[in-house]
Amino acid sequence: MKKTSLIILTASLVLALLFLLFSFWQALVPDFSAINYLESKGYSSVRILRRPAEGHGCSPDDEYRFVFDAIPPQGTQRVEGIVCSGGEVTWYEE
């Protein structure tokens, strides 16, 4: 009986851990999408730093907005910018 309880407890913990990992991954999808967009524009070493303050950059309708820094095309020094999106597909740089 104790062995069965231990198996059930272990299985429950594994399922809970998988659920948390999936939830965490889903929260990062917009970050990765923004990085992919910026890299497609020629930026390298892209880092998402934070969300800009409310009312700074981006349209009020945009769901995602990030301050980033990266090395621009034909550049050697990092620059900072804002990237915005109303959804996961349409990104633009502010």
C-alpha cells in the first residue's frame, strides 16, 4: 500500500512540474517571437530587457511591448530600442 501511494505522489508531482514548465514556456513565447523578428532585421545578440513604461512607445492597442538592446546591422556598439506587437505575428520597431 505504501509503494502505491508513493508512485501516485511521484506521478502527481511530475505532472504538476510539467504543467508549470509548459505555463512558463507559454509566457516566454512573445519574447522569443520579438527576438526572432529583430534577428530577421539584422540585429545580433538581442536581449529583451524590460517592458517600457505605460505610454512610452508602441500603440495603446499593442499587446506586447519590450525594450531591447542589440548590435545593429553593420554596427559594433549595442543600441537600445522598443519593439511592439498587437499579437504574436505582427512586430514593428518603435
